[in-house]
Amino acid sequence: MLQRLSARFNSFQIGVALAIFAATGFAAKAIFVKLAYRHGVDAITLVTMRMIASLALLQLILFWQPRRSAPLNRQQKWALLGLGLLGYYLSSTLDFLGLQTVSASLERLILCLYPTFTVLFGALIFGFPISSRIKIALPISYCGMVLVLWPDLLNAKADWLGVTLVAASTVSFALYMALSPKVIQQVGSMRFTELALTVSSLAMFLQYLATRPLAVLFAQPSIVWLYALLMAVFSTILPIYATNAAMQRIGASRTALVGSFGPVLTIVFSLGLLGESLTPIQWLGAGIVLTGVWIVSKKG
């Protein structure tokens, strides 16, 4: 599919489109989670179900499309292990722990800082220059995000431990985004996705076994498993592949910045599916965020 698109669009345009698609999929995750919570499932159980379904789908992909790859060297194996633990395992675990005491609105605002951290880590670790276009897009995007989340933020109440946990989750995911491109270039986007996701899924499952009885997992109603499967397909497998492919084409910084309008998409989805409302100031903030995304998405 990507080969057919490459014949019509240049690599930069495809990268931006993949980043937008990934942001949309990740934004839909919050909707699936809220719908699943209505049936009494707890957060750790739900994220474990999501990762089990994701791992099962990944194995199906590998079964139907087996690929021969060169053996990994020791450095690549350690890098994949570390990134798998750092990304969708550690960041998710810290986020869910923080959500025990931090309101959802404040948690979303803190998590919105990960593109900024990704850009900064890229500059500090690898010496990547921060272009003038990105310097302009950063304050625009986050001023808009503050407006989007401001009404909820005014009512948010959280202790410092919860805030610290969510902030640590943000830093963990930003490090994953900053460190991944080098390994992706070595082993390939598809292979990186498969191996890193396998590490994350197995780590999450082992944590579940250490903290909860296995019977609780399989006693969940079928509707909860359906939401977990939907998250696995549309909010995990496809977006992760798209994110890694986008990083190959436009870099980690631009991929992260384009994804910064994901919370706006979450609010838009919530309007129709969950009956939530958006104030005029929030619509203004959404427009400002999209302006920042448009600036960083332009090649040059």
C-alpha cells in the first residue's frame, strides 16, 4: 500500500499523513476505554487485555507475512529490550498509576508535553538542531492546548505524587520517541514495531500475573474483550506501525508535533459518542493547535 502511495505522493507528505492517522487512532483509544469502564473493568486489567489482543494480532501478521531478516547483534537486542520496556509498557504503567489520584483533564494536559520533551531530548542526546519552524510551532500548539483543556484544568485536583507519576510517563514516552529512530534505521520500521511491541506486551502480562489472579482476566464480559480488540487494532497495531513509518520519513520531532492534536480529536470524538460538550474557548484552542500542526507539517 505504501509503495502505491509513494508513486503518487512524496515521502514527506506520506509521513505527515501517517502521523495524522496514528494520532487519530491513539485519540480513539480514550473512547474505547471509557466505554469499557462502564462494564466495571479496572485500568490495569483493561490495558493487559489490550496488549494480549495486540500480541495475538501481531503473531497473525507474522504468520501470514513471514519475513527473513538478518540476525540482531547484541547491541540491537538490548536496545529493543530497553525501548520496548520504556515505551508502551513503562509509560502506560506510570500513567495508570498517576490516574489513581490525578484528574483525567490534568493528566491529558501533562501528557501533551511529550512532543516538547521529544524535541529537547533529540537536541540534547543527538545534537539535532531545532528548526525555526518547529520553534514557532511549539508555543502555538501548546497555547492552543491550554485553551482546549483550560475549563477542565480549573476544576482539576491532584496530589504531587500523581502529577509526578504522569510527568514520568510523559518523559518515558518522549525518550522512546527520541531514541527509536536510530534503532528503526538499523533494523527496519516493521521489525522494530513487532519486536518492541512484543517486549511491551510480555512485560505487561508478567506484571498482571504478579499482581492479579489470572481468572479475573478471562472472567471479563465479552463486550470488554471487544473493546480491547478494537483498541488493539485501531489504537495500537495500526497506529504504532504508522508512527514508526512516519518517523522514518519526517523524523521523531515532526511526528510528535503532528500527533499533538490527538487530544483535540479525543474531544471531538467525545461530542458524538459520549455526549460531552465543547465551549467556544475550547474550539478556539482546537483551531490554534491545528494551526501549529499545519506549520510543522509544511516541508521546508
